Amino acid sequence: MSTRSDILDRAAELRAEPGVLDRLRAAQGTRVVVVRDRRIRVADRAVVRVGAAEVGDAEWALLGRDADGAALLLASVPSEHESIDAAPDETWLGLREVGGLLDPFEAEIFVTAVAVSAWLVDARHCSRCGSLLELRSAGWARHCDVCGAEHFPRTDPAVIVAVESPDGERLLLGANAAWRGTMYSCFAGFVEAGESMETTVHRELAEEAGVRLRELRYVASQPWPYPRSLMVGFRAVAADEHVAADGEEIIDVRWLTRDEIGSALAGKGPVGLPSQSSIARRLIEDWYRDGEQCGALSERSEAK
């Protein structure tokens, strides 16, 4: 059981209980988070909970316990499902739209619900023999009665890295072709078979921006359920200032000064930045704040 108030208690000990989903769906006080098309209703900076009786056709899973200990379920409903509580479509939001509105507890509920819902929708047949799978472990596993295979929600590791110049005064960002030059961000890529995360960082930066790195260090990670990633964030220092976009996935790379990053964070250009919901934004903001702190320390030292 989780002991921190900002971490979801997933009640894993209940998953093996026979009929636990039916029991909780019938129990008074059980709350349900509904996911439709990988979107969730959000109101007043919180994920909306409804009663189980308000949900019709759905696939179910146990999310855990709410902040006050009440049972919390996931209902993954079809795309054509009528809005719960007659809620308008614009109240169903994706993670990028939610941005930094949710506190850590609500954000974990949101991301977990979307990730498990996507798995329930995408993994209905056995990848080994093609047979229809049986749901088990309160929505956290599927079993194939034909070949005996067990299937679980997948998490694919990916790296994302903020690269600073050798003098520490500029940050390297790239524009993905899919963004059509409207946004610049840190560099990212999936870990390939046989790679460590550190090896992936070096490979991705060499492939996408022609950059050699040094002083690589881990910062933080973030689950990102599009489709089922775990983004592992790093910071690194470039060995030199030579850069070259690959021209396919990355159409442009730019060294941005601290002032330019500050302007971009304030929404005044010269480039667009990732949303506040992403670890890419955190890596950029952390680099910018570190420089501000160093500058303040330097000014105080000179004043003495």
C-alpha cells in the first residue's frame, strides 16, 4: 500500500481476489474514471469520478484506492459511447490538453487510466495464436485459454535529453517534421533491442542532430501513454557545437540562448515549446532556472 499522499495506492493485493471487479462495481461508494478514445473528463483541475451505475457497456479494471480510501475503477468505453452525465465533448481531454493543471495524484490517475484503457482496447487477441483473450487480475492481465500465454500491459522505454553547449550558455532544440516547424523540443527516441538507455541517448543525438555528447546524467522519468511509453529524461553537454539535422525526422536544429529560452517560456518566441504536461518542458525549464541561479550567485559574489 502506498504511504505517500501524492502516489496512487493501486491496491495490487486485491487483483487476485475472484470477482473483485463485480464486487466493487456493486458496492456503494465505489468511484469510476471513464476513458473514451484515450480522453478523460476533467473539471475543476481534477479527474471526474462517476458512480458505477452511470456507466453502461465498458471494459473494467481496478485502478486502486482514491485519496480517501474509496475504491477507484476504470471503465474503458467505446468511441461511440454517449457522454457520461450528458457531458459535452469539450470536457473530454487528452494529456496534452490537460497540461500542468493536475496535481501529481490526479495526473497519475489520468495517465494510468489512459494507459490501461489503451491496452484493454488494443490487446484483445493473443499475439502468439490470435485467440480471444480472457481478462484477469482485475484488468491487469489477459490469459489465452488456447495456448496458455499470459499478456500484461506493455511499457516501452524511451529517452529524452536536453543538450547544452560546451560553455553551458545555450540549449539545443530540434523541430520534428510532424510539428512543421511550429515547436522545438528536446531530442527523444525509443530504446532499441540490446541497448542501454545511455547508448540510446548517444545514438539518437548522433542520428537526429549529428551531436557528440559528454557528461550525460539522468534527471527524471515520466509515463507517457501515447502509445505506452516511459520517457526517461537526461541532461547532457555537447562535445562541440557542430550540429546537423537529419532532414527527415528532424527538419531543423537550433542553439538557443538563455534569453531566447526565457522568451519562449513566456510565450513570446522565438520558437514554440512543448506543453507543461511533458517532461521535455521540465528539462527545458530546469536548464533555464539553473542558469538564472548561477547568474544570481555570480552577481552576489561580485557585489562582495
